Amino acid sequence: DEALELVAPTRCVGCDEPGALLCDECLAALPWVRQELACPNCGAPHGGLTCTECSEPWETRACVCALGFLGPVRRLVPAMKDYHELRLAPVMAAAMLCALEEATAWSAADGRPRYDAGEVDAVCFVPATAAAFARRGFDHMELVARELCRLTGLPLADVLVRRGRAIGQAERAANLAGTVEVADDVSGMRLLLLDDVVTTGSTIREASRALLARGACPPTACALARVW
């Protein structure tokens, strides 16, 4: 590790300064979502009273997002996915767990806490497409999910499969029916469903529909970041 640091020193993913994965300045600038103010349905910041980002109930029981997709966060996710900075997996998992722990104090639409570890049977994740996996050589959300399982003691349920190619920005609002499948028995399971970024919610909703179709309970969704 010391030799590697000499050749390629660690740089901040937010500002590219050498020294740490996230320097103190970028860490302080992270746009945390206050769960008290967030929409319990779609996770949008400031949508707790009247949300302009969702017009109907989602298939998830609740959606918890840790950060707004702003500032350093816009570079954090691509740094892991596209530049193979795999050391960010525990950083992302820790941020998501912070948001989940805060969300225990605030209710979902059903009146229960948005997150309750005692009511989760396992953690699953929105997987990469086969093409993305072949290009990168890893599934970044699987790594994040494994780290979150390590932190919480919850088991991992690697049950989802993505069909087709990765979904671009212009396609997110299109019908994604059939692009996510469930590869194992999830009947009656209460799952925590992870993704990196929620934009329109189309992908996480399709994953939830696939789980529901196979008999799972409405999952609680958690994402690192929320676009709004």
C-alpha cells in the first residue's frame, strides 16, 4: 500500500486534492438529506409535506436517500463505477446506513418507521446489466450491499437480474417492464433494496414490481443519492 501511494497517491473524489478519498472540506460539503423533511414515498429532499417529484405511491414501502446528487456526490458515484475506486464501497454503505438510522425516527405512509432493522429479512440490490458488469469487471452495488450487510449483520439476498443494456437518462421515464427479474424464491421476504442514485425512480420501482410479483413484501428502498 505504501508503494502504491508513492506511485499513485490517494486523491479526494470531490476536489482531486491528494491525501484522502474525501477531504475534510468535501466531507463537510456533502448535501445530506434531512429525513424529517424528505418525501417518504420517493426520498426527495424537502418533499415531506408536498412532494413535486412523485405523483403516485411507489411500489416500495418507503424510500430513503442519504444525499442530494450535488457537489462532491456527482463525482463520488462515477469514481467507483467507472474509475474502479473500490475503496468507496464502505464509504457509500456507511452514508446509506446513517440515512437509514435517521429514518427510523420518521414514519412511512403506513405509519411505521421508514426503516426498522428488526423488520428486514435481507438486503438486496439493483444489479448492473451484463454489459456493464463485463465492462467494469464488478457490480458496484453488490460491493456496497456486502459492506452494508457487514455493518448491520443482515444477510445478503442476491436475487435480482437486470436484462438488456444500461438505462440512459433519456430513457428513465420510459416503460421498463420486464427489465428486472427475480432469480430466487422471495415469498414473504421483507427486503431492503439498494441502489446508487434515484433519478425518476423508474429502475427502483421496476425492481420492486419484480419482487412483489414473486411474493415479496413491499421493499424499503435506500439509495446513496437523489436527483431532484
